[in-house]
Amino acid sequence: MSRSAACVGRGLNALVRACACALGLLTLAACASESAPPLTQEAALAPPPRPSSCVAVAAGANLQAAIDGADDGTALCLEPGSYHGPLIFTKSVEIWGPHDAVIRSEGKGTTIEIAADGSALTGLTVDGSGGRFDTLDAAVHVVADDVRVEGVRVQNAVFGLLIEKSNRAKILNNVVQGPDEGPLGLRGDGIRLWETRDSEVRDNQVIGCRDMVIWYSSNNKLIRNTVVRSRYGTHFMYSHGNQVEGNQYLDNVVGIFIMYSRNLTLRDNLLARSSGPGGMGLGIKESGNLTVSGNAFIANTKGVYMDTAPLEPDDFNTFENNAFFHSEVAVLMHSSEKRNAFLGNQFVSNHSQLQVEGGGNALGVDWNGNSFDDYAGYDMDRDGFGDIPYELRRLSSQLESTYPQLQFFRGAITLELLDAISSLFPMVEPQTTLIDSRPRMSAVEWETLDAR
């Protein structure tokens, strides 16, 4: 195959397609859905409705005594005002309140511990916790099965919602407001699942915390949550069979990081603006049988980072119909050049489509049907796919993979000159790192997303 026929170029066709993709990007990344408000700490959802039959509890009353004296199945409805913590759910009851019913910490320990199966905490605000990390001082600590925490606002707490050794928990429509300032490592986790199974975390907002943690927790669903201005949007470790769908991760250091986990599905998530030297939309380490489909990776330092993934010889990872836009590196691989497939993805306006650390290549990866904005081929038979393969050869990316300190010159004319020289003089021709034998000619249509 001749170099003139197969190499990546910047011809007229590539230019036209890049312009078309750029127009689509403006709609995707900059336009805001009229139905979705901008994300602020006031963007809380309406509290769940007041239970039809409940026992009214006046502001300032002894709430612990009301819990201890209630029968299982009782609903306690709080009036607006303040209530003193700490509280322990010793009975299977529901405590409901409007957002201006506030349970306040006394400044030490956990504010609310839910220890009775089948309990519910709904609607109200939990203000504060103790300040110790070693004792996991939290606003709400769940240590029972079949518990529901819904429509609760958490503020001024070290850890927000801590779900530990629980089954079938439902964490729904809550807002966890972290400090949103100071070192990320000195904040607590907004939501943490620890040895928790078969649970649902849905429609929550985590703002300015440290991490959302899913450790040693399998077969859970994370649906339509929003995590902003935190460290790890969601951090999986030793957690298998989880479903992550329709979430938004904005302005975090890392959107999602998956470690030592298998059989996860990531679908229709938005991972945007994970910036800085360690910024990545999705990080994967020694994890396999992952299905990553329909996600949008926008303006990240690294769209996807893969380290020894998959690890197990029988595992396979599939990346299908994702969009990689405006990232420094769309895909960065480290010892992950086998048993991965990239199918039908879209690569637009990235500084580098692919880098393989250590100067290797990704020729062992299955690349098929992807759309690249720098593809300069043609489609004579009009089947929607290029008649010649897309081959990625870029000297600057190859050198940056081997010598990361050269990233200092990224965006400068120095590296652009290197690429120009490598295309003119065969003596410095870079190695091929990627071949897609059937590149898609047209850009994939994407819906409008609110990435504010």
C-alpha cells in the first residue's frame, strides 16, 4: 500500500468534513437545552410528596424519642425548622420533611445513622457532620437493607451519603453540596458505596466534593447523576457488573475511573472538561469486559486512558459509537494494545487521536468504522465508508509518547514543523500507530447536550 494512498492528510475532503464536524460540535458542547437549568447548588429537585398518613413532629422536638417510640412502618413528618442530631434509626420508619426542615449536627460524629431495614429519609436537609476523616463522619450513614434516601439536601458535611454493607438501597434525587474550594484531597466523598449490592443511585447531584466512590460493590445502577468540580466523578474498584448510564461529569479531574473491575456498562454519559496534567474523561486500569457506548468525551486532557486493560486473557473491551471532541489526546494506551475494539466512534478536533506510551502502536486493536476529521480519503462507491484505510502516522505524537516532556511544546510551531518534515522526507517517517480499514466518511449525528 502506497504512502500517498494510505496516510492521513489534510486534503480538501478532510477540511470540509472537519468544518462540518466543528459546526456540530458548537451545537453539542456550547448550546444549552432550554428545558435544563444551568447546574448550581440551587438546582435541587422538588422534594417527594408528604406521606398520606403520618405523625407530625414540631420543630425542636426530640426526634430521637419520636423514632424510638414509633411502630415499624410509621411515617414521621417534620414541620419547617431545626432539629438536633445525631439520630439513629432504631425502627423501620420514614422521616419526611420539606427542605426547610433541617436536622443539624452537633459538630461531631455522624449526623444520621440508618440501622433499621426498610427505613426512609426523604425531603429534608441535613446540615453538617463531625470533622474526622478516620471515623468517616457523615451526614447520612446507611448500614441496613432496603433503605431509601430521596430528595435530601446535604451541606457542610465531611462525607455526604455513606452506604455501607447494604443491599437494595435507593439513593434518589439528592443534592450533596461539598465545600467546592480548597484541596480536593482534603474534602470528603459526596456519595460512597462500600460492599453494597443491587442498589440504585439515580438523579443525584454531587457538587464540589472529593469523589463518588463505588468500592467492593457489584450489580448496582448509576443513572442520570451529575458530578461537578470534584476529583473523581465516579471511582470503581473491585466492583463488577455495574451499569453507568446517562450521567454528566463536568469540570472534574477525572470523570470515571475503573480499577480491577469487570463487566461494567457505560452508556450515554457526558464526560467533559477533565483538565490539568492528570485530567481524563475515562481511566481504566486492569479491568475487562467493559462496554463503553454512546458517550461524549469533550475537552478533556485525555479522553480515555487505558493501563493494562483488559488484564485477564479472556476479557475484551468494546468502545462503540462514542464521540471524542477537543481533547489533547483522544485515546492514550499503556500496555493495552490487544483485545480492545473501537467501532463507529467519532474523532474530531483532538490534538492527537491516539498515543501509545513507550513508543508502541495500537495495530493489534480492532479499529473499524470510525470517523476521523483528518481522514483525506475518498468514497467512490458511495457506501459511506472510505475506499482506502485511515492510517495514523504522526511524528510529534510518537515523540510525545516516548518523551512526555515534549508536551511542553504542544501547540507551538516546533512540533508542527516536525510533522511537516516527516511527511516530506522519508528518512524521518514515523511509524504507523493505528489502521482503520473501513473509516466512516460522514460524521455521526449527536443530540444537543447541556455541558454548562
